[in-house]
Amino acid sequence: MSNRVELTGQILATSGLRYTPAGLATVAMRLAHASEQQEAGRPRQVVCEVEAIAFGETARKLSQSPAGSQVSLTGFLDRKSPRSNLLTVHVTDYELI
Amino acid sequence: MPLVRVALDVPLPKVFDYRADAATGGDIGRRVIVPFGPRRQVGLILELPGSSEVPEAQLKPVIAIDRSLPALPADWLKLARFAAEYYQHPLGATLLALLPPALKRVKPPRAEPPAAYALTELGREGVARLSPRAKAQRQLAERLLTGPLAGDEAGPWRSRLRAWLQAGWVQAVEAAAHGPVVPPPRPELTPDQRAAVAAVRGAPAGFSAWLLHGVTGSGKTEVYLHLIEAQLAAGRQALVLVPEIHLTPQTEAAFRRRFPTARLLSLHSGLAEGERLRAWRACLEGRVDLVLGTRLAVFTPLDHLGLIVVDEEHDSSYKQQEGLRYSARDVAVWRARQLGIPIVLGSATPALETWHNAARGRYRKLELPQRAHAEAELPAVKLIDTRSDRPRQGLSASLVRALQDRLARGEQSLLFINRRGYAPTLYCNACGYVVPCPRCSAHQVLHRKGDKFELRCHHCGLMSRPPEICPDCGSPDLRPAGQGTQRLEETLAAQFPEARILRIDRDTASRRGAFAAMREAVNAREVDILVGTQIVTKGHDFPHLTLVGVLGADQALLSPDFRATERLFAQLMQVAGRAGRAERPGEVLVQTAYPGHPLYRALQAHDFARFAAQTLKERREAEFPPYSHQALLRAEAERIDDALAFLEKARQAGLALARQHGVSLYDPTPALLARVARRERAQLLIQSRARGPLQRFLTAWLEAVRGLQLRPVKWSIDVDPLDF
């Protein structure tokens, strides 16, 4: 089953580096995305905001990027919480651009 | 041939006969060492029977009768017998459980050093003739001439004191006198207090039971003190029971100040073995005027007791939850009846059983409806509807504002949350999994330890590291869920960086003296916000406290335990009573999603009577206590089926008897907390309209239950159970 997200965006706000009770690093952030995509054979503008979360080494490094940074990330989607229908991008890798 | 009948700590309701050539009637109530199988055992001599059912040739001689202590008096033996019969516990096991631990061992206890030493007349003459060169002796003499020397000061002089004790120069006394010899000025009694004192003192001699129902801050203690004073003046003893160990030092200090010359003993399970034994000996030898203690103190042998007081009589800590499962309050009432003396049960929120007894006229009710401090009003109780004012990290906006106000005015606040630890559970934000205790049917509680976390089970004590990933789905996104005292403390510190915050729960207050130090810090106004569990709700005065916030109270409304609302109401009344005890009015804010609930309505009106009437009506309809009497046969085994099967067998064995006595036997069910430390627990409820038939049924039935095949099952009986 595939679940893969590739997304470029600007970091709007981050929670700062935190830790799970087991001591694993984690960071949550909001990203602004703006791009041009092809749809029904024509170009169109996309502007949206996305919530993202990361754990472990990725979180540790990502948390050092200040708000305003542009990142290109890959990851997957999951529910925001067990009782929510909203989705969050789980970042597994990223590059600063 | 002289025989003694001996009670031994065995799990059978049986006593044993031995030969004791030198035994006399004066040995009844004495400790005895006897051979029992291949071992020696400690027992108590119950009587000197004329003959035995055991053939003479099989009777063994006792090894030794311990005459170093006075024999236990007959009325004490009778009290213990009553406890054994009523709580359906074997007599020998009961008697031995009531002795101080040092007396349960075969090895004779070492003579405990006295609490304090005082010079005798002979000693005064002796030290006057000491040689000027005996410097060490003269130093000790000079010290003793200033007053009694406490045992813990005696260090370097210990051997010398032993010698002087033998020579009769010094004698053992219970405690070095503390503080001023002149009692402090006494607050003037309010008219209600005066009426209460007069009622008890004016009652005809003999047994009388009183319910002293006084709102928080109404000065119940002052009433006790007056009644005790009268007893002491008449040369009689008084016994005062208090619910918790950490309450005894505070109460003890108050009593010592008031009765500086009385010989006061403080008894609780926190005492070292030697201290327990010393206290026991002092009681047996009649060298005590006033005994203050937790539930075990109800069994103190006292030979001229004139009054019993049970403070906070509703408190569940009066019920022992293992072995001899007695209620110290109920035993105290029985003891007062046995001795023909008055007993005073005091509370702002009496147990519904007690309230019902007062309503039926079995106890007489004394009301203290007003606070003793002339300006102190009962606090205004307001409800915060958490459906509209949603708490963030446990705190609603209204509560945060109220806290801000107090901080700005330099007043103290208390946040009451009955959950210690960081968060009640650790849960997986991806799949919803909640980390359970592997050994119990409960969740593990997340605790903060320094900058790390650990999981603890509040039932079996198991500790473990929080998992890195969810054991169910593998996600690393594990989060603390809900609020505990530690997390609330952290949230407050972030919210109010300038505030001085103190957390009081079992984890911070369990060390000896820690609780007293905290209370002092609060009273010295070194604290702005207190975060506490039910430990802070019991009888502490915090005069600078003007706000009480209550978090997470709704939990108890959803509990399947029929006593949960009674406990919640008592707790909330007590915690609300902490606010505004001196001249400043207090305010209580309760966060709830059920602001229309009758319990909260009664709380707002400070109306215990209304709450009691409502709840008693429900109890009557459901035929719950006090409208019925219960016992619980508890069974535990590794497999729940074994426990249930045993109970079913027990039920079958009792059906005919139950019909005969008009007693109901319910179906065996798993306990509310079905598994603790890998043991599965089940229970069988027995219920009856009246106590007598229940007692008779239990005695006959348990005889049959003892005969059941029960190898993998451990069982016990709980009469008047409080926990299910």
C-alpha cells in the first residue's frame, strides 16, 4: 500500500524541539505551500497550509530550521489523532532549499 | 493437672490446650511460648480449663509464660474476641495481630530503653554526695536536675543511666515534659460549642454515642479538648482516633500544648518496633492519660478509659483492608458500649451509616452549623462548565483568571486534583493504544522523575521505562494523556513564572517530617499556589488560602462503586473548607461537565443534610447499606475461572443456610479491579436486612467454606466492606 508525500513549503511556525516520554526527539510544524500544478490538462495555482510532524534524528535537525525556511520534504500521511479526520504529514526526510 | 488454653496465630478458629504446672489465674492474658508441631509459637493464654478434650498423654507442656509484662486485662480480651467474631477472623490470628510486632516473636523482646529518665528522691540525695572528681557523673546529674532527659539525648550517658536505673537513682518516665507548664489561653467557646460540651458532660453516666456534626472550621477539636479535659481532671483516660499518620504530629502538638502535664502517647504504624512496645507497656502498666493514634490505637489496652473520640469519623482509613478487616470506628463504638462510656464521632461530612444511626436515634446529634472564627464565612462555591469554558492542559480560562487575581493580591490558592503523577495514562496518538500494567487490569501511570519519565502501576508498584514506540502499531507518537499533579505543577509554572508553587501528594509528603515542613512553608506564606491530592483535604488549616480550584472531580460521578459519590462529596466539602478560614472570604471553583448534578448543587449550598437525604433515598431504593448489611467473600487465584469456581462452590454450600437465615447470596463476579499483580480476583456478595442473621449465617457458612477444596485459591471474608 503506498502512502508517500513530496512537498515543498515554507516553515510558518514550529513547536520547537520536544521529547516523547521515552526521550525521543519530536517537532511539530505548520508549512505554507505555494506552487503551480497541472490539472485537467491546464496549469493552476495551489496555496495551502499543512501540518507536519517529525521524530528522532529528522526532528532534531528539522527543529534547527527557523520559521521562514524553505524545505523540501518527503514523508507519509496519518490522522492527526485517533479521533480526528484531519491529516498530518509525517516527515521522514527533508532538504533545506 | 493445671492446663492453659492458648490462642495461636493459625488460620483456624481453634484454641489449643497445654500443660502448665505453675500457671495461675493471673496468667490469663499473658504471652506464652508453646511447642507447635516442629516449631515454637507465641500464643496468648485465654483461660485455665478444668479439663481438656485432648487425652492427657498427648498434652504438651508450655515452654515459658512471659511474666515480664502485665497480663492483658479481661475487657481487652473481650474486645478482641468481639472483633474476631464480628469480622469472622480466627481468634488466635486476631489476638496476635493486635499485639505490637515485637511481642509476636518467640525470642523475648529486648527491654526497650525508656522514653525519658527522671531523677528519683533517692537519686537527688545520691548525686548530692557525688565526688567532685566524678566529672562525667556530675555532668549527667546537673542535666537531670534541670528536668527529665529524653532517651534520644541520652547517647553518651546510656550505660551510666542503666546503672542508675538499677540503683533506683533514676526512673523511666513516658516523655520529657515539653513547652510551657502553664497551658496557653483557651479560645472562648461559641454558644454551639458550649452546648455540645454541656450535652455530653450532662448525659447520665454510661454508654452514649454522639455525632458531632460541625461544618469545616467550626471548632470540633475545641469541643474534644474540653471533654478530654474533664476526663483527665476526673482521673480517667481518653482515647482519640485520627485518620492519618501525618495528622498525628499536628494533633499531638495541639494536645501537648493544651495538656502539658498529661502523659500523652501517640500511636501509629509508623512507629519503630521499640517505640510500639514501649507504648504498649506504658498502657498496660497504666502510665498513660491520653492516647492519640490511627486506627490500630482503638485496641490499646487501657484500664480506666473514660472517653473515646473518633475525629473525621467518615474517613476510609479507619477500615483495615487486609487480615483482620476491622473498622476502627465501629470497634470504638462497641468498646465504648462495653465499657459504658461516651464516644464522640466528629465530622463535617459523616459517613451515611453514621448519619443514618443519628437519624434513627441510636447516636445523638450535636450540630456546629457555624464557623468558630467570628468573621469566617463558608466559601462561595461556583461551578465552571467545562463544555463551554474548555480547559487547556486542565485549566479553564475562568480558573486561570481567578489564580491571577489571587497572585495579584498576594493570597494563596489550592488546586485539588486527585491524581498523583504526571498523567494518568500514556497513550498512542496514532492508534489510541493505552499502556496497561502487564500484571494488573489497570493502566500504568506516567510519572516524571527528574528530566525523565517512568511508568508506575499504582496497584502493584511495577515500574518500567516508557516504550519508545507503540507496542500495538509501532508509532513513536506516544503522549501523556490527562492531568496529574506533576503535570499541573509544570503547566502552572509555565503559566505563572513568578508564582511559588508547591505540590503536596503522596510522592512528596511520604518522607517523615516532609508534610509538616510543607505545612509550615504554606503558613509562612512562602507558597502562592498549592497543588494537592486528597492528602491536603484532611483537617489542615491554611489561613491565607482564599481560592480552591477543583479539577477532574467528575471522574467519581461515573464510578460503578455505590459509595463513590459519598466519598466525592465528603472530599469536596473538606477541600472547600480549606478556603477562607480566617478573616478573608474564600471562593471555590469546581470544573465540571455536569453543572446540574444534584451533588454539585448540594455542595454549592453547603448542605450536607440535603446530600445525605438524596443519597440515602437512593440507597434505600437499591437496598444498599445502611439499609442492608453486607459481607464479601473474596477469592484470588492465578486463573479467574478457579476463583469464580471456588466462589460458586461456596455459594452452593451456602444456599440452604442463606434461605434459613433470610440472607441473600449473589452470583460470583470478578472484582472491579479484576487483576492485581497477576492474581485474578473475584467476589461473592452476601447481603442481609439485619446484622444478626448475617452474623449467624457467616459463622455457620464459613465453617463449610473452610472445608472446600481450595488449593489454587486464596480466600478471605470482609464484613461491612468498603471497597468492591
